[in-house]
Amino acid sequence: MDVEGVLKARRTLLEQLLAPRTYAFVFHFGDQAFGRVVRDAAGDVQWRPAPARALLPSPVPLP
């Protein structure tokens, strides 16, 4: 197991997600799949959900 490699990959991904206007899609957060990673006033990293609309076809009339 490459612990240093895993930690480096996590830091790299986190820095990329902290870039301005960067949104992420993740399954880990269940119903909050779209969002952003931001730093709060204390410097802590947080997940901020972003509203997403479902694009669904028009309803089909049933007989």
C-alpha cells in the first residue's frame, strides 16, 4: 500500500476541486450529487451542494 501516493493524490484532487467555478459530481453524498468544494472562513474544507434540475421527458398519457 502506497500511503504517501494516496495522500498526494487526495491533495491534488482537493486542490483541483477548490479552483474557482469548479463543480463536482459524486455519488458519496446521495441526493446532493452536484456541488463544490470550498474553504470556509476558518479555512476548513466543506462540500456545498448545488441545485441541479432533472431533465425528464414529457409525461406519456396512459390508456
